[in-house]
Amino acid sequence: MPKVSAHPALKGGLLALLAAALFGLSTPVVQSLGKGVGSFTTAFLLYAGAAVVAWVLRQATTHEAAVQKKDGPRLLAMALTGAVIGPVALVWGLQHTSGSSASLMLTLEAVFTVLLAWRCYGETLDKRVALALVLLSAGGVVLVMEQGALGQVQLLGLLAVMLATLAWGVDNTLSRGVADRDPGQVVLVKAALGAVCTLGLAKLFDEPLPLAVNAIGLVLVGATGYGLSLRFYLLAQRTFGAARTGSVFAFAPFIGALGAFAYGDRSGSGGMLIAGFLMLLGVLLHLMEAHDHAHTHAALEHEHAHRHDDGHHDHVHQPMPTGMHSHRHKHEPLRHSHAHVPDAHHGHSH
């Protein structure tokens, strides 16, 4: 049997970090370009950009499993939580609190994602992961307490960002169910639905049109920080699981905080440093997790992009393909031992 990789988390971790970098850098830019722009209008421009980049890259993944009709309700729910509630709450929060504190608060998205993945998919939540969640949550509490002392508007802005993290945590959990589909199609459908919904709400509330330069800038930010970022996030979930992808993605706020500093935000404080330190400890602790034991694969039939040198796909073709391809296939029962993460083939309980 082909050798199973001893470091299965490496690819997923790097993809998640790339997604985190793109999204993290987008946060202070959205705050800058979104000044004076309605929350719904800003969200529309961001997801319009995401839809455009997904459309341009739609031919880059011809070996992937296509989105199916039965995925419709899940994609609609993803659009509602991740492309409407999440970005609108974030934009409003950015307009009512500092960019640095808002960026750090986004770390709580990992907490919600890990807890939901644990409850919904049974992904491993051992003592180390639990401690990481406690540290991340403690950092969020410190931020809320500090911003509350600065005034009601600051606190409401931070709570709006927290609402965005909850919405994206739900979105991340939902997206695990379509992580094995063509990521280009998933991003395109979600972004298009989100853009249509937020445009309708912007018209309903009669939000003013932004300056052309701001609109173009927000579309470009949406293409990279939301479109490409989501594409890499879905690919990371495929090989890394929802919980671990969410935890690595927690680096995004630190990147965002550095971006906010580069943009001239000097709102840092002792409380923010404490919160950042606690959150960083939580992220690092979660990344240090190692998981290796003997496990059993039950019989399984599904469709996704795969190759035949990964130790889990030994079915026969005529002729045998050499690279990535997608079709419906069946796995026979198998028991073996190797380092693994909760991907599509390792959803066993512990």
C-alpha cells in the first residue's frame, strides 16, 4: 500500500495560513475604504469582488467534484451567515471601534468554529485544544472589558465584531459539508448569493453610493481577502478538518492588527497586548497538537478529488490515472496506524 504522509497537517496548515494572511490584511483596508460607506453596500462590493475572482478561476479545477443540487440549502445558509450577517456586522463594528482591537477580536472565530466542529462533526477536542480555546476566549474577554471602559460606542462596535465571528463560525461549520466540492463553484455560488442579498438590502435602506475609487478598492479587497481567502480555506478544510483550519485561521487577526498599525492605527494599549498574548498562546498551543493512533476506516462511498498514492484510495481504474481526478468511489474497511487529522476519511470517534 502507498505510504501515508507522516505530516498530514502540513498542507492544510499552509493553506489555512495563506487564507488567514489574505483575510487578515483585508480588515484594516476595509476599515479605511469603508469610511462613510453603508455596511450593506460595503458587503456587496466585497462579495462582488469575490464572485468575480471565482468566475475568472472557474476553469482552474476541472478535476474537482461539481456542486450538486442537494448542496443548495447549505450554500444558501452559508451565504446568509458568511456573506451577509458576517461582513455587515464586521463593517459596522469597524466603524465603531479601533482596527487593532477589532482585528484581535476576530480570533474568537476560531473558538466558535472549533466548538461547532466538535459538536456537529465529532472532531477531536482533547485537553490541549480545550486549553487553547480557554486562552482565546480569555483574550476576547480582556478586549471587551477594556473597550467597555472606553465608552458604549466602542463596546457596541466590538460586540458587532463578535457577532461577525459567530456568523463566520457557523459559516465555517456549514462549509465543511461542501469542502470536497469544486472550491471555485462553492465560492462563486456563495459570493453571488451574498452580493445579491446585500445589494438588495443596500437599496432597501437607500444607502449612498461610495466614491468610485473606494468602490474599486473594496471590490479588489473582496477578490483577494474574501474570494481567494475562501478558496484556500475550503481546500484547507478538506485536508485539515474544520476545527484545525479555524484555529490556524486565527492568525488572521494578528496579521490584521499589524496591518492596522501599518495604516497608522496607534490605539494599542496594555490590555490589548495582554489580549493578544493570550490569543497567540492559544493559537500556538492548538497548532502543536499531534494525533497518531491505530484507527479503523468503515466502508464508505463518496465523490471528491483524489489520487492513488495517498494510502487511502486503492480502487482500480482502466486505465489507471496518475494525477488528481474525481468520481464516485468506494472504500473498503481498513485498519492501520498513522498521523492523521479529521479530514473526509478520518471522522472516527474517540
